[in-house]
Amino acid sequence: DVKVTQSSRYLVKRTGEKVFLECVQDMDHENMFWYRQDPGLGLRLIYFSYDVKMKEKGDIPEGYSVSREKKERFSLILESASTNQTSMYLCASITQSPGQGVWYGYTFGSGTRLTVV
Amino acid sequence: GDSVTQMEGPVTLSEEACLTINCTYTATGYPSLFWYVQYPGEGLQLLLKATKADDKGSNKGFEATYRKETTSFHLEKGSVQVSDSAVYFCALSKYGNKLVFGAGTILRVKS
């Protein structure tokens, strides 16, 4: 089974700190995504990446940046954490079904619940 | 832009009751449609999917049919169990691009 591993399950950080959330997948997937999940809002896309050193903004990129130096690792960075970034953060990866041209098979990590105090 | 609207919860049912969670979408082109489930304390798991009109996705007794004419993908189960208690998300995607999620529906099943 494909695994997407997020390094921390729970984090508590102080306002103004620089925060790194790490995500690693073990199946050579090209595409990786960072979402945040908030009650009543569902999941909203922060950033995504189609390849190493490539990144694209999602729907809510403000206050975040990302890094993808290796194919298996996609990091989300909060440059200066704020209380409104308290949330559940979910990483996901996908790959194309070989020869079919059909994309499916998003795999999610277990999530990191970040609290900024 | 593309969007997904699903019924608000929480939905509270007794064990063995029938379940329907409504989901409608707005999208250009031909999206793939998904239902994801999130059990307490866990990440999202794919429950079922449909990639074209009239496809029916099914898994673990859950079903959903891709209805292009009504732009809907309602989730149904004939007899729910306590273990089905979770948050259910309807989502769409085009060409392997980002997933667009609904707000989620909490399901609580009482014994």
C-alpha cells in the first residue's frame, strides 16, 4: 500500500515562530498536495507540486510556502505562525494510472493538528 | 470556479437505518467524483469514485451514481452501522488536478 507519512500528529507553536510540516510518500508519486481542514469549510488547497522544485499556489496560499527538493518529500512552511493558522493540515499524493490517462488514487496522510498560541 | 455542495449535518441515525447524503457539483468539463471518509482521529480514505456519467461507485455497502443531468453524486447505504460514524466528504477532480471538496457531513449512528 502507498503510504503518505506526516512527521507530526500534533504540534503546538507560538505566534511568530517558523513552522515546518513534513510529508513523505513512498511510491514515487509525481503530484503532492497540502490542504487545511476546518469545520464547516471542508478541505481547502494551500499549495501543490507536480514535480521536484516545482510548486503552484492553491486557493489559500497566503502565509504559507512550500519546498520540494526531492520527489518523495513535500514540506509546508509557515513563515511566521499566526493564531488563524490553527488547523488540521493534510498532505496527499496521487499518480496517474499507467496507460489509462485516468487520474485517481489520491492517498492522504493522517494529518497534523497544529495549534498556534 | 468548480465547487461542491453537500448537505449539512450532523446526520444522526439509528443502526440499520437508510442513509442518503446529498452532493451536487458545479464544474466545467467532465470531472471525476469521489466520496472520502474520515474516521475520528484519522486522515481521509477514499470510499468510492466514479469517473464518467452514469458510473456507479460502490464500496463497503455504500453506493453513489454519477448523474450528469442533475450534477449530483448522492451517497447511499441501505443499513448503517455504528462503525459508519465518521465525516463524509464529497469531492471532484479534473485531469488529476487538485481535489475540490464539499464542507463535509458528520454522520452519527446510534445503537
